[in-house]
Amino acid sequence: MYECFSFQNVICLVYEILEESLEDFLIKNECKATPLTYVRALAQQMFQALKALKSIGVVHCDIKLDNIMFADKKSLKFKLIDFGLAVESKELPIGTEIQVTRFRAPEVILGLPLDESVDMWALGMVLASMVHIFGLPEVDVLNRAKNKDTFFTRDNGDWRLCTPEEYTKSTGKELRKKNHCILEVNPQRRITPSQALEHDFITMKHLFSFSELNLILCGGGAFSLPRPCVEVSLGNTLNPTLPLVDGWCQWSRHQCVNG
């Protein structure tokens, strides 16, 4: 945060200029297919952001496409913004109506106890939208993936996603047993940010040898994963244990209103 001031009795917070939101990016690109690299980089950084929030017991409550922005499109750095609705998890009583309908967690709808896992559901919905819009992984990635037949099939030599019927037929029993899933209806079994960071989709350890993986993760290439652009504070005291980055978003109970 660069500055904080009052304008016509409204508290205003001044942040650095960012590039564009995911929503604007998708609209501008007319939903054209984009490499899965974007989804992976976004997921890794947002999992880190939610891990930081969870560590201090804060729930964002409003994760959606227009609240995730590009900080630097060339290096695929993203920022989670708009903490105007963020609250401490202990302040989320049963029956609290939070999140926009499209990204609302089942426990919010059903009137179940709420905690930080509602943010994981919303992020899962964002990622699901991104994967659906951005298209399939690159052909060379699919050809090397040992689990590709679980999720994809071939039509006339071209890869496509399995239909729900095809997927359920081959993986239904395993899917019901798998409890490390972002879009798990039961929040107690929903994957946590820390667990998500160890998932093969993020680490890519199942696709490469050690030498290839080390080059990709550390070499600054297309698959390299930048640090998350998020920092949270409660009141006016910054939490020194959260990741420090080039820019940061500070949580405040006051919403910023442009003057």
C-alpha cells in the first residue's frame, strides 16, 4: 500500500497500478485457448496466498475472476486483490451469506460451519473456469503424462477431454474415494492450500526426470513459478512471517472508494 487518506469522510487506500484482471483478460482474448502454463502459475501463487491467509485465520470471502489480477504478464505474476470483505474465520457464524453465487461454497449455501476452506472452493471454481476456457494442455505434455488416459481420450488422433460419462465409467469408484480435491463438497475433506502446493499439477514431478524438473522450476522458463503477490495485515501491523514480494496487498476493514 502506497498511501492511505480520507476523502469526503471515506477511507481510501492507494495501491500500485496493476495490469488487468483475469476477467478482463478473458474478455479481451475472446476466450481463445491459452497455454496451461498460465493456469499452473496462477494456481501456485493463489495456493500460496491462501496458505498465508489461513496461517493468520483470515478468509478472503470474495475470490472470483475480477479479484485476481496480473501484476506482470510477462513473468506470469498474479495478485489477489480486494480484501474489503475479508474477515477473521472466527467471525463467520453459521448462516453468513458470503461469496458471489457462481463461486459460493456448498457449506455457505447449506448453512454449515464456515472457515478458510470456502476460499479454496472459490479458487477451485476459478481454476475450473480457466481450464475450460483455456483449452487442453499442450500435445507434448499430454503425450508424456502417465495419467493422461484417466482424463483424456483420442478422436481421430486428436486429444479431447473425456465426457462425464466416460470419466465416471473409468474412475467413478476412485473419484469417490479421493478426498484431496479442491471441489470437495465436504469442507472437512477439501484439500488445503499446503496440500494443493504438493499436488502433481503444481510440482510436475510425475512428468519429468529430476534434472528436467530442476531446470524447469529453477531456470526461469515458461514453467517457472514466481512467488505469490500477496501480503496481509491485521490492523496496522504487518505479519512478518508472510511472503514478502515486489508488491503487496494489505487487508483492511475499510473499502477503498475512488474519489
